[in-house]
Amino acid sequence: MKTSILSLSLFVLTVCTPSAQNFSSPADEMPRGYFDQPYLRYEAEDGKCETNGTFLQPTYDQRELQSEASNQSAVQLIAKNAYIQWTNAEAADGLTIRFSLPDNAEGAGTKGTLALYVNNAFVQNITLDSFWAWQYFLKTMSNPYPDNTPATNKFPRMRFDEMHVRLANKILAGATFKLVKTDDNDAPYTIDFVELEEVPPMVTFASISDANKVEYTPDKGSLYNFIATNGGKTIYIPAGKYESEFRITINGNNTKLIGAGMWYTEIYFTTSSDERATYSRRGIESSSSNIVIDGLFLNTVNNKRYYENNDAYQVGKGLMGSFGSNSVIRNVWATHFECGAWIDGTSNLLVAHCRFRDNYADGINLSYGSKNSVVEHCSFRNNGDDDIATWSRADRFCENNVFRFCTAENNWRASSLGFFGGKQNKAHNILIIDPMEAGFRVTCDFPGRPFSDDGFSEFYNISAYRGGVASGTIGVGGDLWGNQQGALHINSSSQYDLQNIKIYNVDLYDSKNDAVFIGSTSKSIKNLKLRDIRINKTGRYGLFFNNSKGSASYCNIQYENIGAATNFNTPPSSFTFTEDCTTAISSINPQSLKVVSLPGSLQISGSSKIFVYDLLGIKWHEASDLQGETTVDHLKAGIYVVRSGDTQETMKVAVK
């Protein structure tokens, strides 16, 4: 597990060496994203690998394959024996390849073989398959949903997919590892990057200390029936691949579904999504409470979002239902579903250390009255709608949900993070990289409960790289309709007013068009507060006002390397944009708060509510209406965050 805290500038690799995605913003020392991810990344880019293949040069032209790659660059292996090679930094036996192979005329993909060599010794062949990739939209956008059938009147997205392999032996630190094209054809095998990690030991049935446990084996009948009839027990699924022709339903409070680990236990849903009658036969569903799902890889034969592009026939989420209250989903890898997880009406759910990748719609959506739930330390990649979202659909508020320490990459539709209505939801310490459209957004596009007038929904401690998009010809530029999107997209559109939103301590880098878009259609903006927004390099404005209605306040917006002649365009007369720093300070006033670093403790004095957190967001101390002095003892060495009052300001303290 990687625990170092690196500057985000170190994401650029040196030749043949990896770069851990352990990020912190240059503006502070709080890590952002899935900083404790277990894998290291090796990029297929010029100067970052050794290859005799062809480098694809960076471009935002959506007609080009590499527009969907990390840093808009990749390597193509075209001739037989073309290769790409790196030097390994840490011993690892889990290999993930992000790749693209051409589609075929029917949209069923093609296959290709790469040979893995370590120190020039052959290890094994790896088969790549583009069956799940390549989604196509009509250029007229008469239907907003993709299918998997190519045609001249369509344009593609989701051109990449992933393959992961658990190796029999570790690639040792300092070893060279090489991928070689072995097929004698001229089809381009495109490599975006690989990731290596040390696979943890498998969980065994004997290691589970629960007298109420049962173990599944194929001789006990179908997996879905075994799970359905053992509600309330701890159900262990050993290492192996298990096919299921029906959706798995967990009935019964206190049920635990435990696999050997996401690298060992796979559940593969086999019913074709090409049949209307089978659209509901995939994924895991539960509305019971105190459910635990742990240590599984979920995959499916599905390779599209909807049956016949009809949203009435959804082809199945990886995880769905309410999961009642007090449930836990952890160490789950969900891929090729309509959504990775769509949770309706949960309470106190924890989702942690999961991977929601290569799905056709959302990564995870806490919807329809979900409340008091946490999504943390998760990876989202290559999803076809909002990676991370909460939507107060229908008549129920989503309330007090928290998304934190997650990384969202290569989203190819909508945004990496979105709030749509709701009450006092929060997203913080999020890292967003290479979204094709918006980086993160708060909009009023969808029907349901509006943003509450009780408290604020908040986005803070967020970094977004190369977010947003300029308007353009459909399939060449813009979003799916050719419209512009901001890296931070704020829009009071058609359903209700956008109100009571705080956005602060945000860094927007290399935005493809406008860094911040503030717009309106038929509704207004009320009580929007922006502060400590740092904008570095844009394709156009730092702030762009588009028919904005209502009002907002700001404090400390910093501009650097802005593409337009000015930092922002003139707000329309219908919108008031006022500087207000009276309640937003860049550091806590030392006269009201004093923090002293002692050996293994913090000594705090002040006259307001004080919170102390570590970098994982774990609360170490809370003092309400502090008058005088308090000491927080028994702290481990590290950096701690002290928050005072309602401003959520931070002070970093090293405890030696």
C-alpha cells in the first residue's frame, strides 16, 4: 500500500519508471483522490516507456482514438513483434491493461494476443477482446443513448476497455516487463497504460470467524438459488469463476456475501442483453439491512446500456436495491454493467475500496432518498454517465451523503461527479482526470426534489485535470449534443432553482474550454458561494457566464495562463456576482485559534467548535463551543487537519 504524498506534477513519468497516483494538490497537503490505491501506473507515452510501436500524439479531436486515452496519448502496436516495455518499481503479481482493439462490422469486437515477458523470458499470453468496448451515437442525436452497432451515421465513444490478470509469479522490483504483439496482422493494438499491484492473499472459508457460515460449491445447485435460500448467513464463495443466468437477490438481514477477493472470485452473468425478456437478469440486488458484500469481481456478457436503446429495458446494474440500512460494500470490482451501482433509498451505507470501471452509464448513484451514506477510497474509470452522483429523484431527498477520497478518470459522458437536487450532500478530496465532458457539475437538469433551503450541499478539496469541452460539431467536439461544458459546470436549467451550494478549495488545471461555467435557462441561481478557486490554463475563459440569472458570491478566485483575453466575460444584468470574503478566510485567525504541536499531541485553544481529522478523514477530536484550551493526545506521527466553525478552513500540523 502506498502512503507517500507526492506533488501532482509527479504524475508525469520518467523513462521506464512508474508513477504512483498518490496525489496532493499543490495548494495544500491534503491528498486528493484514491491516494491509498494499491497499484502503480505505467504510462504508454513518449518518454515514459520503451517501445518500437507508434506514439499517438495528444489531441482533443474526438474522431481520434487517443482523445479518450489518459493525457490523450497512447502507443499502437501494429506489426507482429511490436512491443512496449517498462521497468517495475515494486514487486507485483496483479496486472491491469487499459487497451483498445478495433471493432468489427457487427459491433461484436475483435480479439488479439499479447505475450508477457519479464527480463526477456516468456511468462504467458494475454488475450484482449474489444467485445465490451465501442459504443455508437447517432450524429443527429435523435436518440441520446448509444448502442454497440457501428454505422456511417454514428460516432464512437468508449473505445477503451481493461483486462486484468493475476500472475502465477510476482514481477520483482527492478525487473523489466514487456508486452509483445504476437498476431500476424496489421490491426492496431493500442495500449494506454498498465497498472501493477501486489495481490493480497485470498480469504479462505477457514479464516472466517462466524459460526453461521456456509460455503458454496457448484454441486449445491445454482449460485443465485444458494444465496437466495441462505439469507441471514455468512455465504462464502471460493476462488473461481461462477456463471449465473439470473440476477442474485439477497433476502434477509445480516447476510454476508464474502468472496476470496476481487482477484480470485468472479461472478459472471451470462444471459444475453440482446433479448428483451432477459433485461432484468444481471447484477446483485438487496433491500435488506446489515448486508456485507466483500471480495468479488462482477462481470457480465452485456455490452450495451439498454436493450434496443429503450430505457424501459435496462440491462442491469452491478449492485442495486436499497441495501436497507447499515450495509457495507467493499473490495468489489464491477464492470460492463449498465451502472456499476445504483442504490435507491439506502441509509448509512458504506462503499469502500471498490472499482467501478467500464460501465455504460453511472459508476455509482446514490438516488431516491439515500441518506447518511459514504463512498470512499474508490476508483472510477471509463464510465458512460456520471461516475459519482446523487440524484433526489421522484419525491425523496438524498441527504447528508459523502463522497471522498475517490479518483474518477476517462469518463466519456456527462461528468465525473454530479449533484442533482438534495440536501447537505458533500464531495471532498476528489481527483478528476481526463473527463471528455464536464469535470464535476451541479445542475437542475433532472426532475425530482430540488436543492434544499435547509443547509448547503458542498464540493471542496477537489482537483480536476483537462475537464470541460468547447462546443463543436457532434462527434468532433462538444458534449454528445455538441454543447460546451465547463470543467466545473453550474447550471440552473429546467427543473428547479439551483440554491445553497458551496464550492471551495478547488484546483482546475488545463481546462479544455471554460474552467467554470455558470449558466441558467428557465431557473435561477440563489446562494451560490465560490471561494479559493484556483484556475491554471484554459482553452478560453476562467469563468464564463451564460445567460446567468440570480446571484452568487465569491472570494479568492485565482487565474493563471488563461486562454481568453480576459479572465471572465461580463456577467449579464440578470446576474449579480459579488465579492464577499467576510466569512471566508484563507487561514484561521491565530487570535481565535491556536494550535501547538507537542510530542504525540495537539494543544488547541479558541472560542468556537473545533474538529481534528487525520488525512484519511477520520475524526480524532471534537470540541463544541470550546472556551479556553484542550489537548488531543495519543496521535501518531503525521499531518492533521484542524477545522474551526462553519467555514471548514484547515490548518496543517506536523506531529513529530
